Amino acid sequence: MMELFTTLPRHVPLSNPLIMKLEHGASLTNEDRATLRTLSAETRHAEARHDLIHEGDRPESVYLVMSGIACRYKILADGKRQILAFLIPGDFCDLHVAILGVMDHSICTLSPCTIVEVSRETIADLTVNHPRITRALWATLVDEGILREWLTGMGQRSSESQTAHLFCELLLRLQTVGLATPNSYHFPLTQTDLADALGISAVHVNRTLQLLRADGLLTLRKSVLTIPDVDRLEAFGGFNSNYLHRVGRTDAA
């Protein structure tokens, strides 16, 4: 059986996506940053298209994405896949799975990923002994907001608008962790991945991308997605970033 993970040497990355993400919603001390660097120091490499955990498994730890893109998904009885969320660097997959009896969905890498496996004991220690980090984690638990927005898109937006909205979302999320320019980012996803996230066929995705390109709303070359006019694409997709909750409450205790 092929080994899923290859253990990498312990190291502190120059830019830690978890810290970058958390500092958008909370103020962290140097001690907090040191704690988070220690938590995320021991990384593993996971090849693309491998499950980190399956639906029905008993979760014993939480996965943290440090590089690459992963996803949550479910497989229907007829074999069709529905992607429920894209997980980018700085994202936990997800923070609360370790308290579940069994997984109700699966988690898979879509590109080569660097992963940290965080024990339940470590999460419990953060909760008890590091209140600022815990509040920062609460402030960035936007999974439900993203899911609500995706459901709204599937139900009420055209495929072109829904796709544009997703590209705007990924741009902002990747900018938060320093992995996007003002108008472009690495895009390793396939048209099948997009189809399974948007709830449409791969053929429909292909037509949709052609229309967006023809309208000058985006370019996609050599796995780099570029948005010539971000404001125009946001207007086309009806994108409002409020559901990403990038700014925390200023009156938090």
C-alpha cells in the first residue's frame, strides 16, 4: 500500500499561513505566535488526490493545511462527488472533527499538500491555556458562512455568476495568507473539481469558463488564474466578502 504521508524535517516557515490568517481577526502576542509556530512545525507531505480521512472513520486528530489545496466532500450512492468546501493554507479540516464519533464527510487533497496533524490534546490545551488563540480561531471559523454562500449560489445564481463568485472568494482567501497578488493566484484545480463544487457538469464548467474568458473577466494559463478587473468580476458575481468575516469584533474581551 502506498504511503500517504512523507514526514518532513521540523522547520519554521518564513511565512506561516495559520498565523497570517488568525491575525486578520485578532491581536496575537509574540508568545501566541511562538505557540502557533510550534503547533505547525512538524509537517507531512501528502500527494494530490489522496484522502486524509474517510466518511465513517473515527477522527483522532485535526488536519491543518500549510500548503496546497484540499477539500471536504461526500460521495453519493451513484458515485457522484459533491465538494463541500475548498481548504487552503491556514485552514483546519476542520477544528471540531476530533470531538465527533465518526466523520460525516471525507477530506481529500486536490493538489500536493503540506499537512500538520494536530492531536485532540493539543487542541484542548489551546482552548484551556491560550484564550487569545482560541478567540482568534473562533473569529476565523467561517465554514458555515462559506457553506451558506455556496448554497445561495447553487440555488439562485447563474453558473457564470456562481463561478465568478467562487473565483473572487478564493482570491480574497488566498490574499489573506499571502498566496495571491492583487488580481491573480495559482489555480491547480481541474474542471471536474470546479464542477463538483458548483453542482454542474464538467461540460457546463468548460462552457462557463469560455464565456468568462470571452467577456474579458478572467484568464487561466498554466494554472495561474488572472482577473483583469477585480471590481468588474465582483460586480458580475454579486460578490460581498462579509461572509468571510475577515475583521473580528473590536469589543471582544
